[in-house]
Amino acid sequence: MPTAIELAEQFQASLVGEASTAFIGLAPLEQAQPNQISFLSNPLYRQQASDSAAGALIVNKADLEFLQANPTENTSKRVYFVAQNPYATFAKIAQYFAKASAPKYAPGIHPSAVIDATATIPASCHIGPFVQIGAGVKLGERVAILGNTSVAMNTEIASDTLIYPSASIYHETQIGERCIIHSGAVIGADGFGFAPDFSASGGEWVKIPQTGRVVIGDDVEIGASTTIDRGAMSDTMIGAGTKIDNQVQIAHNVLIGKCCVIAGCAAISGSTKIGHFCIIGGAANFAGHLTIADRTTVSGNTSIIRSITEPGQHFTGVYPSMPHSAWEKNAAILRGLDKIRQRLRLLDKGKHSES
């Protein structure tokens, strides 16, 4: 078990309390025991933190001063890890403990895997049951590809990337180092591109070949059942450090910058460019061919139909829920707004003619 001083030194936190205290893991404030660590990142939970039985808390300086000024019976033996960003420090310490219990994927190739003779598979890789690896695929060191995943021809996957079961990686995809791709993700499917060719007597939608790739940077995480379409002619690109939740749709030729976060069920239409460090809420959606500035935040369920050029703005376009009867009344008012506007214009014209 790591001691307080070992954790403080490894994660650059100031230590207040007994350096030799050892811990078995982390837990929420209300459940933590004396041999566990919890954290406080919102001052609204100061009293809950004060009452917690946690043997250690990760806090910032202001919260530490509050807790020390308001001692309880649990605080006398407590250890504090003081950090500028307690939430991020909690995440890093959580990773430390999670490694001990995480599954270990031993190097080797399962006998049921089907691997083309031209694929490059280092001995340090783990290839699970019923995996299919196509011609010309190149894997880096310690890549783990779990059962029933398909990796198509000429794909390159860099070192230490983990791909969970039943993911589908289409041809010529490039995936960076230390990426995590969850089950059911589809990387590199055709983008939705069709040209209309109709006349009075009929016609068809003519498929546009999708000849680009998907290029994914280092340290990207892609959630379960997320789809990232390949480009039509140029590439769809996901920047390093970006985290994408479950069931997200990213269309062809989309460019996403580095260190963005995209919550579940968001949809980004073709050729839209998302800047760096953007935050996109669940079920938000973007029209195609837009440019979104760096550090933009988009609330859940918001529709973005125009480009955003000024960095650091926060956009929300969602009406809160209400009883259905109230919604019907408001909808009736909205339907009549155009008539009200016309009446106001007539009144305004009347006033001007009188003057």
C-alpha cells in the first residue's frame, strides 16, 4: 500500500499530516473509510468533507483552511493532499490505484485470431480470440486488441493502445499512442456522401467514394458505439488528448483539435472544424462546414448552425422542460408571434404617419 508521502511526491501535492499513513484506494466522501482517500473540489460539499471518515482528502488551500478552522472528530488524524486542482489530482491518484486491479493482457496471439502474413505484430502485443487483422497492418509495441475486433488493411496503431472487443477499424486508419477504443466503436466507415442526379422521369443518389482516412492522435479515448467516418478525399482527424464519449457521430472530413471533450450522443456534421480545448455537451449537434473557435463550450442539446469565431465563449440553446400543458400554451404563443410582429409594424407606421 502506498504511503501519504509517496503519493504526495509522485503527484506533486503538498502534504499536511502523518507522512507514513498508508492507503488502499479512493472512495466518495460519504463512503470513505480511514484507510481510503477522497477529494473536495466544490466548496458546496465542505461540510460533507468535514464529516467524512476519509483518512485523507485532496483539497485546495482555501478548502484546507476552512476544514482546519472547523474541526470535527474525524479531522484530528486526517491527512491532506493540497493541490491547485484537486479534481485532476484525484484523477491521477485514481489511475495509480486502478492499475493494480486492471486486467493484464499478456503478450501473445490467440490461436483463433486470423492475421494476414504481411501484418507487422510485435511480440509484446496481445491479440485476443477471433480478432481479424488485414494485410499491411502495423502495430506498435504492447498494443492490445481484444476479442472479435476487426482491423482492416494498411491500418497503423501506435504503441500502448488498447482496443476493446468488437470494435471495427476500417482500412488505412491511423491511431496514435496510448489510445483507448471501446467496444462497438466504428472507425473509418464511409462518410455520408451522395450526389443527387434526378430528372422528371426519375434518377438516383450517386455515391461519392470516400477515399480519405481517419487519423487519430496520441492519448485519445473513443467511447462505446461511437462512429468516426473516413474523409471523402482528405482525412477526418482527431487531435491528441481528445476524449469522446459513447454513441457520438463524427462525420467525414471533420477536424477536431487537441484536448477536446465530447459527451454522449453529440453529432458533428461533415467538414466542420472544432478548435482546441473545446467542451461539447451531450446530444449537442453541429451543422456542416462550420469553424468553431478554441475553448468554446457548447451545452447539451444545443444546435450550432453558424461558425463561432471568438475563442472562449459558451453557447446554450435549450429550453428547460416544463409540464406539457404549459408547453402547449407557450407553443400557441410562439405560433402567433409573426402576427403580433405585423400588428406592431402597422402601429409603428401609423405613429410615423401621424407625426
